[in-house]
Amino acid sequence: MLTERWAFRAIPQAATEARRATRQLAERTGADPSALSPIALCVTEAVNNVVMHAYRHEREPGHVEVEARRPMGRLYVSVRDRGCGLAARGDSPGAGLGLGLIAGLASCVAIRPVAPRGTELVMRFDVGEGTGPAS
């Protein structure tokens, strides 16, 4: 099983970088082309959530960690932060649609706390049987 990990500073450009890295891995391992746009959109939304919410009480942005695992037929993408955790936010600068969008596009979604602090969002995508470079 192929696994790749990336860490980005939790700033707006992180969503673009994480989307590109994850999409390239999916393409390189032969994911069905129809899965690429949903994967890219979900990764973008998940990383944007970290950028907007996870480190809101900090002076400096923290980091967002992205991990992609590619067992047969699936792609698992984890987006992790070490911020304040998942909580309702009355002053949210976002539209509040990101998690719903992710839940609608991914095959499966799990949200769990990270010790000692933070949140991990794990998304599963059913992407076909490819495991090597697309031909």
C-alpha cells in the first residue's frame, strides 16, 4: 500500500498545494479519472477548514498535515491539525457548507480528535483498482 504525507503551513495557499499533491498521487496510481475532481474539491474544503478555524486563537498559523493512503480500489485522505479542535463557531467566516459537501462527495467520512489537541478528518474515495502509474 502506497502512503504519502505532506505538511503545509496553515495559510490559504496550503489548500492549493494539498489539492495538487493529492490529485497527482491519485493520477499516478491509476485512480478513475471521474474521481479526481471530487477528491480535489474535498481536500480543498478540508484544508480550508483548518486554515480558517483550527488556529484561530493562535498568533501564528500552525500546520496542516495531509496523508494519502492508496490500498486497492480506494484512496484514504487524512487532513489533520493540532489546533483548537472542532467546535461550533458563531463568528465563522465561512459559509458552513464544507463538511456537508465532503460528506456528499466522499464514500465515507470520519472526524476524530487528535491527542493532545487537534482534529483529524479522514475521507475515503472509491477510485478503482489501479496501483501503479496510469497508462
